Amino acid sequence: MPPVFRHVALAAAQAAFDKKAEHLVLYYVGASHPLADFLLIMTALSDSHMDTLQHAVEETLKTAGLRPLRRARPESDQWKVLDYGDLVVHIMTQASRDFYRLERLYGNARKIHFTKRPTRGPAPFTPKPARPS
């Protein structure tokens, strides 16, 4: 398994998790898929959520020096695909995910488990003690 793209795939998955992607699944398909090594599949709850997930993944991978080779959005607003070569990201509505059932196509692929860490917010505010006069 290519360690560089494994790291990239995990970073993309974490970015999607941080933006509340539903039913997030990451597969290693390199042994059986001729075009990519990793597939990241997630569910968006609305059009704006889909755009937010896309932006989060793209910005995270841009910091790693990667840009999508291709962005595909079928004629419906139900599914976006971001192609990074060795990583393909599918952002789908629940209806399109139920209809296309990509997990059935890749059910024999190795599922990559990752530790979903909570989003880091700003540090809590701690007031400084008052100076004695």
C-alpha cells in the first residue's frame, strides 16, 4: 500500500469527518482497481453540505500540494467526484448512495479504519489575574 497516498486519504477522511460527513468509508482498492488506490465515500445532508465537504477536502489536500486532476459532477446535484489520481473522493446524497451502492462494488476491498479525532477548536479563554495596584 503506497504510504504517501494512505496519509493523503486519511487526511481527506479527517477533513470530511470534521465537517460532519455521514457514513464515511475509506477503502484501499489498489489491488483490484486499475485507476486508484483509495476510495473515500461519504454522504452529504444537503447541497450546501456537499459544497462544504468538497471545499474541506480540497483545502486539506491543497496544503499537501495536491489539486484534483478532475472534478466530476453528474448532471444531478446528488453526487460529486474528486479525482486525485491514487485517491478518488465520492460525495453523495443519501438517495444517490442508496441507488448506486458503491460499497457493494468495492465490498471485497480492504476497509481502512481511522481514528476520528474531534475538531480542534480554539483554546478555552482563561482570564489573567488582576495585577495588584
